[in-house]
Amino acid sequence: MLGRVVDASGHPVAGAKVAPDGEALAGRIYYPTADLQGANQEGTGPDGLFVYVHSGADAEAFLLSVTGTDGYTPRNVGVAPGWGLVLTVHPGLHPPP
């Protein structure tokens, strides 16, 4: 899954951290560097991107939250082998204009 954290105006949020509701899944979230040449587990870069790496086993469904911020509602996420999911995480219930 490729995701992007944006603010209420639709601009990328740097330094955001996303967290699945299952502790065992937390180690599968990575934040690409600005040049896309590497990744870390510290937080989003200036582009707001994150990647969830699926295990390749059975389908997984979980809640994904943005930690340490107000206004971001946890989102239901489903991943499975062979699926591709692109997710924009924004505050509130409706996407930015």
C-alpha cells in the first residue's frame, strides 16, 4: 500500500507517523526519503508519503491512524497479495477540495 498524509488543504504533511491498530503490523510501515532512494521508520518526508509492506500471506484488514495529531479519523484498510492500494489520509471525514 502506498499512502500520503495531507492536511485539510490537501498539502502533504511532513513528519507525520501512521500506525495500524495491530502492534505486530507497525514494523511494516516505512517512510520513503524525498529522493525515493531509501526509507526510514521515523515519519513522512516533505511529500507526506508512507508505504505499508504486506507479508504476502493472507488478506489483512486493520485501522490506520495518524498519531500525535487531532482531526485525523482512523481509516479502514484492507491489503492482500496481488492488491495495490493507494490511500490519501486527510483530516475529517471528507477529502480536501
